[in-house]
Amino acid sequence: MELTLPILKKMFAEAARDIAAEEQNLCRLDSACGDGDHGVAMRGAIEAASGAVQAASNLKDAFFDAGMAAMANSNGSTSTIYGTLFTGISDALPAGAESLSAAQIASAFEGALASMRELVKGDVGDKTCFDALIPAVRAMKGAADAAGLFSAAAKAADEGAKSTEKLRAKFGRARNLGEKSVGTLDPGAVSNAIMFAAFSRAFGK
């Protein structure tokens, strides 16, 4: 199974619904070490991105419009992260693309991740969204089809998000808490895992 525009529209609709449902929980997680507004920022970014995808006519434009919408309707690092991720994916896609193989998807996500890491600091083990996103992108390699790719990515993102509970924060306001940042999940990693889980589930609908 390849990724098509109708499936992508389902993916983003599912992600927007799930992020909205978890908005308060994400804010609660963020309040432990940050500003307490991550749920609001994520909901704004993903709902706007989903709206843009629903109106798109091909995959390249869908990802580009999603990124631009995310940047226009969120703030702080969330805006940069998801705007760069989605527009970066678009940059790797052929004009007018109507379907994408697993190999094309993996390559596009890999390129977008590289672009993100030029703008946003972080690596696996730093208690950031990258603890979910980097494993998710790595897990995409070698997938037989798009459904399997997003299933593997969702599993890796979930495991990565859960791992942040034992980590000490190295960036942002949470860094100032030192050892006190240990024992809570990173909201950015959790929201990333929610997104990939929604993306994967859309293939079964």
C-alpha cells in the first residue's frame, strides 16, 4: 500500500482529533518543566495543518501547506518544528505527486529531520521531541509499504516518548530544573508519539 492524498487527509484528521483530545494532558506535562502551553500550541499547529491538507490537491502541496499553516497558527518551538518538518517533507516530493512508496516517504522524512536539526537543537537522550521523532524516522527505513512504515514509526515514537520519563532535560526551561526534570514525560515527545499513532491508525480506516 502506498500513501495517497485521501489517506493523508485521514492521517491529519486523526492526528488533529487526538491532539485536541490530549490538549489538557499535554499542558499538564508541560507545566511540570515548561510554560504549560504545549497542548494549546500543538492543537493550533496540527488543526491548522489538517485544515490545509484537507484543501490540498496533491501530496507535495499538502505537506507544504500543512507546514505553512502550522507555522502561522502556533508559536515558539512547536511552530518551527512542525513547520520545518512538513515543508521539509514537501521539498523532497515530486511536483503533483498522487502516491508515495515507503522508500519515498522514508527519504522525505529523513531529509526533513535533517533540516529540522539545523534549526532546533536536540538529540535522542536530551528529553525533547527528538526522543520520539528520531527513532520514528529511523524505524521507517526498510518498510515494505506505507502502512507498515507508519506502524513501525508509531511504535518507535511511543517507546521513545516513554523513555523520556527517566531522562534529565538538557534544553529549554526544563534544563534549569536539573535532576528535578527526571520523572516526568517530555510533552514534545508525547505529542509526537500521538501524531504518529494517529497517522498509523488512519491506514486501517
